[in-house]
Amino acid sequence: MNSKKLTLNLIIGAVLMSLMIFASQTSASVNGKIAFANNGGISTMNPDGSDRTQLTNSGFFPAFSPDGSKIAFYRSQSAGIYLMNADGSNQTGKTDIAVYRDGTWYWLRSSDNGFRAAQFGMATDKPVVGDYDGDGRTDFAVFRQVATSGIWYVLRSSNKSFSAVNWGFNMDKPVPGDYDGDGKTDIAVFRPGNGFWYVSQSSNGNMSSQQFGLNGDVPAPSAFTPQ
């Protein structure tokens, strides 16, 4: 293959890849609107390019509902699927302002600015919120230090069922997160004495452990990306 033909094939391949990426980042609605990812967020416009409106500051892979009234999209920061009205209002999946006070949860709903309160836990418990059942909503959860043990109490938002799991020692630091990538929060602790992380994987029930950190470090789990 000569160099000109190779160059042409590379150009064609690059164009096809760009078209595939663009197609996955756009969605057409029955109402005539087009949703697309732009500048790290979700925007809409008419087929002729007019009435271009940015709806969110983050998100990828928008998709209209069959009736065109909703847009579903993905946010890599939280690795979750979000839903909003076609005009960008009423975004579900948004984080609500909340506090934990003496066993009672108080939060301000981002959807309608409504105030809510619920009792779950004791005054000495540590809040360990997360989506333990994978339904896309935060579950009430606390970590309770009892004698030499650490017990996790979780109230699942999907069916209001309650669970209690003994995981960790009372001197461990709770570090919930989705460590196995199955879309559910895993119960996990960081042990300051040896710098080990101990994770109960929700995908298969197995335990994983990893040494990272020194005594006195503050655990800060997150979905970091390469710089």
C-alpha cells in the first residue's frame, strides 16, 4: 500500500469515527428538536440550527423519550443516568442540600425547593449516604460504632427495606463508594492503623482489600481521572 492510499484510508477512518461519535451524542425528538452534547453539557436546537439553547453544564449521550417530553443523559462525574424535561427543568439526579442532626435527616429538595425531614439513626451515628440498591436515588444510611465493631444500617429507597451489615471495626473510617462499577454503592472502610481499604463488593458479595495510605491520612475516595 502506497503512502497516499494509506493517508486516504486514515482520513476516511477518522471521518467515520467522528460521525459515529457525533451520532451517539445527538438525539432527534418527535417535536422536531435535536438534543446534542456541546461544551461539556446538553443543548437543544431546531433542525435548521436555530433556537439553540444550553440546558445543562455537564452531560453526554442525550436521548429523547418517545413522546419528546423528557431527555435522559449521562453524567460521568457521578457515573449516573439523569432525566429532565425537554426544556431543561426538573432535573432528577441532582444533589440536594442536606444535614444529619441527632438521628434526623433534613434536606432541601432541588426539584421543587421543598423542605423534608426523616428520622433514621442515632445521634452518635455517622451518615454514609449512597445508592446502595442502584435505583438512582440516595438511600439513608449510617455507620454505628458498637463495642469493637462497625455496623452499617441502610434504608433502601427502592422498596423501603432495612438492612444491617457488620463491616469493619469501630476505629475504621467509613468510605462508601462504587468500587466494583456495578452502579451500586459498596460498603467499605479505611483502616488508619495499617492503611488498608476493605470493600464489600455489591456485585458478588466478595471482599477486596488494598493497601494505600499511611496512619493519619484522611481517606478521600473519588472517581479521579488522569490529568
